[in-house]
Amino acid sequence: MATKTNPGNFFEDFQLGQEIVHAVPRTVTAGDVALYIGLTGSRFALHASEAFARAIGYGKAPVDDILVFHIVFGRTVADISLNAIANLGYAQCRFGAPVYAGDTLSAVSEIIGLKENSNRATGIVYLRSTGFKQDGTRVLEYVRWVMVRKRDQAAPAPGDHVPRLPVAVEPSTLGDACPPINAAAYDFTLAGSPHRFADYVAGERLDHIDGMTVEEAEHQIATRLYQNTARVHFNQFAQGQERSGRRLIYGGHVISIARALSFNGLANAFHIAGINGGRHVAPLFAGSTVFAWSEVLDKTELPGRSDVGALRLRTVATKDRPCTDFPDRTGDDYDPAVILDLDYWVLMPR
Amino acid sequence: MATKTNPGNFFEDFQLGQEIVHAVPRTVTAGDVALYIGLTGSRFALHASEAFARAIGYGKAPVDDILVFHIVFGRTVADISLNAIANLGYAQCRFGAPVYAGDTLSAVSEIIGLKENSNRATGIVYLRSTGFKQDGTRVLEYVRWVMVRKRDQAAPAPGDHVPRLPVAVEPSTLGDACPPINAAAYDFTLAGSPHRFADYVAGERLDHIDGMTVEEAEHQIATRLYQNTARVHFNQFAQGQERSGRRLIYGGHVISIARALSFNGLANAFHIAGINGGRHVAPLFAGSTVFAWSEVLDKTELPGRSDVGALRLRTVATKDRPCTDFPDRTGDDYDPAVILDLDYWVLMPR
Amino acid sequence: MATKTNPGNFFEDFQLGQEIVHAVPRTVTAGDVALYIGLTGSRFALHASEAFARAIGYGKAPVDDILVFHIVFGRTVADISLNAIANLGYAQCRFGAPVYAGDTLSAVSEIIGLKENSNRATGIVYLRSTGFKQDGTRVLEYVRWVMVRKRDQAAPAPGDHVPRLPVAVEPSTLGDACPPINAAAYDFTLAGSPHRFADYVAGERLDHIDGMTVEEAEHQIATRLYQNTARVHFNQFAQGQERSGRRLIYGGHVISIARALSFNGLANAFHIAGINGGRHVAPLFAGSTVFAWSEVLDKTELPGRSDVGALRLRTVATKDRPCTDFPDRTGDDYDPAVILDLDYWVLMPR
């Protein structure tokens, strides 16, 4: 009898154009929202306060964009990245509709690229994942690429196609998950900062100052909350036999912490409308302290909207190194403390 | 003045036939459900998704059976097992009605057996505990037996009766907590596995593959969530003076993790309808990694039900040892890595 | 361009009479309530059970008083105590209305005292903070004083005024957050103790027996849940360079644990109506075990209320030392194990 347990897909199991409907649908609740605050320290008023959200034009407080991302991402792991070695990058991520407590999220992915590595032991899988609500509303789509082991090194490569991906999300396509904002009702004091869209300029850099130490229990609880089952995060017995000897912290948890730290300087960046690209430059292990800084890459108005504008930000996170002097990359080389380089669009009141 | 603090009952404080109404009623909420997912990684679609639950015939997503068990169990600790040395076993556990977020659970126990140990320092208390909703609906009943210290070794034994307990729950009595399932609406893709009742055969064994490392903070948060106050789980100062030197992880947390791991192979075992017996073979301490495997002991149809069938499973959990080769017992001797041996009935769509 | 990040206020930034509207409003949910139970082990029936709360006269289960305190306190940190060295004390704390899941809390503070220390490097800020619901209802007010660094030692002191604070909250002003209690419906068995107001006498002392070990992940999750961003709690990189070398546990977490432990002996002290004074005698670091004992300082009826009476309690918490012999202070010297000395009013059914 064939086993009924899922060993996960290997590189040669994927096909170009393949569509995968992921298990398990997940209802997001006030419990998830509270845990997300407890695990990350997020303080953005839109997500923390029903009263604030209603005042500016949302029906109620929407779920944090990054929490939505993690839950949709979590759906995809059992099919895509159980045998992954590394999550290499993200692109073309756009949010399609606000998610509220009570919504049930599910996900579908399409394989859009496959490229065997020259060692023939691994390959890169490119996929576009889409998250939906119970009523079919698209809440999120994004491309990611991930290095996956082959089961059998001798197996033929299942394809050889690297998709061409734009370097950024087109700003005119942003804002679907943000209803019209009542700017007059937007209380900058309650939001935590007087700085609005007009106050930021391209090239400006912000040190987010604070540091956040991550514990094993914290990243495990967070990653399980998203029902992300990738083995490297939970199994110390197996990880103890790997080179690092440690459980690897889910890269998404680093994104959450960097976003939470960015409140100090970007408190009115109330909505992440899209992610242009992201790279986990180095792994994070428990016990380290995460710091972050951001740079304004660009700013733009959105067609037909006078309520909000879009800032293109780059947020860099480091471990065990404050960001007073903005540790960065030079060419392809990063400062050794850098662990995350994230390029994304936020919306801010004008 | 007599103290107003509760030192817990000792063996000689119990009487055969005694009925104990436990404090404190506990309303189960979406917060508990989220924390349970975060602490265990459970992925069963019925509990994770309102949409899935409604589609198959539940009014809304029921609370995980094992979470219900832990909350009812937690009520009993202050009266029964504050001075317990070890929780020895469970039997005759049946679920009586689905529990939903918003329900308030309370518990009553009857002492059904008492047996002093030959050392006269301890005795075994057998009790049947029953959990109720706010409206009196019985949601759970089970028998457990627990070794409790005597306050005074010279005190006479309060009784000498060992109840006769059937080795298994009668299958015809299962299913009260499972409404009629709309099998046509049961989406096996969304549930995470194509395998239904008909696909399993008695004798079949499944390695659940994944491992889950447990941290001190995790088991403490879980056990406090159930308001289980047994001292061995929380007090490192006192435990540091015991032989193990460590806080003992609540055995129920091991059951939760084993159940969550069993998703990989048993994703459609959506409901635990009864527990025939359970034994905590060895203690678990933080830092260890839990693995699990299961065996199908039996399978049966349920009288009058064509929607679901019952599998009798035995799930064995180990610490720091993968279950590829199904570590087991030989006679009364267990493989030294085994920590849990649980015999229970699950319902699956036919 | 001036930085947009908030370095926090320093001593010379405050002015006597200054009013500060704090960010960020925070909706309290069932998720927060569950996490609070999971992190503290609180068991008071009023907060744990909707059914119990409704039976005795609340519309629904109110949020734990100390959780309300922490959330209001958390609002104030970014403006007041980001650069604090130590939270020195509390006084004149009164609860004004019950808070329910779904309420959104915000906070305002007034600077009521300023006193430079003789070293001229630091000063003490006295403030009265008030927490409000979305509809303007006052839910809490309290005074605290905190030692804050100066940015520039040469800067002139911003004031020199120490407010006169009564040593206790006037009992006749207590009870606003407690509706009339239906004493006949108050079930002492379900609440966990037979002891009511009449059973306690001034001078009585209670050892709460149990100990609770605190993990880094636990206090970090708790403190982030309250969106309290004080740096000393989260940043091991920075703390590793301080004398203690450790992250300091938020003193409020110690209050929560002491209150939860006090259930054993004070289960019917269902509501904290006011806090007369509180002092964090020594810091707590992760890995230590907290114990607590209480003394009844006073008891009084409340004007016009025959349903409940007020006990004035002093709860002392220790680390790594059981409280069997009530470790205390002698004059100004505390037993070296003492970490908290809290003087407060609770309401109990008569």
C-alpha cells in the first residue's frame, strides 16, 4: 500500500503551467490578530483600532497585510516548499481587497518557471500564488521562487523556463485593498506621527532605532499560526544535524518584525499595497536582535485618488547591529549583518 | 484562623462515590482557537475554516476536540491532581456535542475508584469527569486515574475499589458530537488528503514524518490557557529540587502535538469521537522534539450513518527519535523513546 | 531634514501641566483575553466565563482589570518612558467603567510633577494617565512616577514640583466599574472558594503557595500585546551591554502573575477597584520563579452598596523564594527576594 503521508513535492514533480489548489482554508479571527500583535509588536492604528479604521472609511479594522500574506503563504508550503532549501525571492505582490476577522482564506498557485541548478541536485521553482476569500474575492497575489531538492538527481529536469518579472509593481495597479480614505478624519496624533505623504522625499533614509530579540517559542508560535509547516522551522532534532545546527526562523517573521519596527518613522504608512521584491539575505536564528532602517525609493500619486499617495520603500533588516549608519549593500555584497532587503509600496494619507 | 488557600486534596481526602463540582467555568473563544493553532500547528480543516465547517453540515467551525478535552481537564486539576505525582491513564472518553466559540464549559467529577499503593505514601484515584455547556449539554465525559500523594502516610486508606473499565468505547455510542455530514460537499483537496474511510485498512501503519520541538514558553502558555494549575508544569524553583530537575510538560500537550502531526496521513480524520485509552509512557521536557506514528487498529461503520465511518487508531509519540521504523512496545517494554501511547476513535467521511 | 523617528522624550522635554494625547487606540478583543489567560494563568471566574458574568449582573464578561491597566499604560510609553530608567511607583489608580471585548481604548496623560535628581543626569516625571473608551467613557485613571534620562545634563530642569498624593484611594470613590451584583446568583463553588467579604479580617495573611516561572518569550509576548515599547524589555543586544546584561521584565507582568497567583486564597476578589500604591522593589529576569503572599490591610463597606465590600490588600511578590513565611520589609529594607509591593482595593461579594 502506498503511503498516505505527504513527503512533499520534489523539483522533478512540478510542471510548467501546473495549477495547485492548496489545503487548508483558514478563517482569520480576532485571535489571530491579537497573537500577531503579541508576536510582532505591531502598532499601526488601522489594524489595532476598530474606531480608527471606521473613522477613515473602512467598514471595520482590516487584518494586517503581512498577516494576510503569511496565511496565504502558509497554505502553499505543504505543496511547494516542504523540501525547500531556501526561499529565494518575492515579486509582483499586490493586495486585492481588505481582509476582515471572520474571512476565510484559501490559496491557489500556478507554476510559472522551473530551472534546474547546475549541480543537478536542486532546482528553482517559480510560482504565482493567489489568495481568495470565501466568496472568491482575490485578496492577494504574488510571485515567489524557491530552491527545491530533487528526489533523484538523475531525473530529467521538468522544464527550463525563467519567467521575466517586472522589477516593480506598477503603481497604477495599487490601492484595490484600500477604500477611499476620509483624510479629514485621519487623526495623525492617534496614528502616532505627524508625517504624511507630502513630508517624505525620495532618497530619505530612516533609522527605526529599536531592536527586537526573537525567541524560539515566538517564531515557532508565529509560523504555526500561519500553518506553515516547513520543517526547518520546528524540528531541532533534524536541524541539529545540519550545518547551522539551529532551527531557521521563517523569513516572513523577519518581515513582520521589520514592518513593526518601521512604525517608528512610518506610522502613517497604514497599508502595504504591494511588494516589488524581497530577498532573505541571510538566515536569522533565535537569540538574535533584529534592527531595521528604510529608504524612500520613490513616491507617486495614484490615478484618480486624492486621498492617499504611494511611497516606494526599501526596508533593510539586520541582526545584532543597530542601523544608525544604515548598513547596506555595495554592489552584490551586503554588510554581513543584513538579513532582509524588502522593496515595497505603502499608502499614506496625503 | 484556617487558611483560605487551597493546598489541594490528598489521597485520604477522597471518598468513593464523591461528586465534585469544579471551578471555574470557562468561555471558549476565537482567541483560544487561534492560540491552540499557534501552539500546536493543528491544521484540520473543520476547526480551521468556518466555510469548510458550514459546507459539510456544522453550524459553524467547532472547537478542536482535544482543546475541549484540555479545558474540561483543566477544571478538574485544582480539586484532583494538584498533589498528583503522575497522570496514569484515560479511558471511556466520549464527546457528546460539538463546542463552538462562545460556549462556556464547566466540569463535574465522580470518584469511582480508590486504591492505596503498597508503600502507603500514595494512592490511585479513579474518576469520571464530565464537561457541560452553559445550557447543561454534556460535551465530554472520560475516566482518568492519577497517582496522588497522601498527606499523612498513617492515615487509613479511604477505600479499596478499582473500577472495571471496558478496553474500548463501544463504537455504537460514538458520533453524538458529529452532525450528519454532507459528504458531497466534503472537499478532499481543501481538507489536505484524498484518503477517505474506505482507503484505510486495519493493521496499516503511518509515519507522520514531521518533528516538533517544544519550548518551555509554549507548554506553559498552553497549559495556562487551559487553566490547568498542576505545579509540576510551571514552577522551576520547586522542580529544580526534584529528581528530573525540570518542569514536566503537561501530557495533554503531547497529545495535542501528536494529533497535529497526524494530519500528515490522517487529514480527513476530522473528529475524535472517543478515546479508548491513553498512557503517558515517559515524561517530556522542553527542548525535545516530538515525532509520531499511527496504526489503524480497527474500522467500523456507525449504526444508521452512511456519511461517516469510525477508525480506531493507535498513535504513538516519541521524543528525539523519528518514527520511520515505528518504535513500539514489546510486551510491557516500550522503546525508550516512546512518550505516549493513545488509542482512540476518529470519524472520517465514507 | 529632521528625523521622522521618535527618540522618545527626555526629562527636559516635559512641562508641568502639559497634556499629552497618546497614540495608538487599541481595540481589546477575545484574542487579547485568551492570550492574557495563556500568559498569566488567571482564573477569576468573572473574566473567564460569560455565563458567570451575566449571572451576577454584568452585561457580559468584562476584561481583566489588570489587562485594561496594561493596555492603557502601553499607550503612554512612547511619549513618557521610552528613555526611562525605572518605573518608580503608582498611586491613585481607580477603574471607572467595565471594559468589554470590542471596546477601543485610548489614553491621555497630564504632567503633574517634575523633580530633577541631584546628579542632574536624570529626573522624575509624575503624570496622571487616563484611559477612555471609544465613546469617551473614562475606564481608568492613575498616577505614576518614572525616572527619565536627560538628553543634556546641562539643560535646565523643566520644573521642580512633587505632587502630594494621598496614600490610598478613598473607598467611597470605588466601585464605578462594578455594576450592582446579584449576590444570590454568585456561585461560590464555581468561583473557586467559599470565602466572602465577611470571612476576611484585617491583619490576615495568605500565602498563595504556587510558583510561576517566567520565560523570555512570555514576557515579550505579553508586553508587546500591550504595545508597550520600552526598550529594556525587548532588546537583548542593547541590554547585553548594560550592567544586568539581561532584558528587564515589564513590572506589569509581575503584577499580572502575582494577581493570578492570588486566586488561591482570594478567588472571590473578582474586581480590582483601585490601586493605592505600587512599587517594583527589584527587577525580575527570565528564568526566575515568582511567588506571592497577601495581607488584608483593611476592609470597608461601600456607601449605598449591600452587594459588595472592599478589601484593602497588600500583595508582595518574590522571586525564587516561596512565601510560606511571608518575606517582607523591615523599615525601608526589603527581604532580598521581594520584587513587588502592591497596595490595592478589591471588591468581594458580601
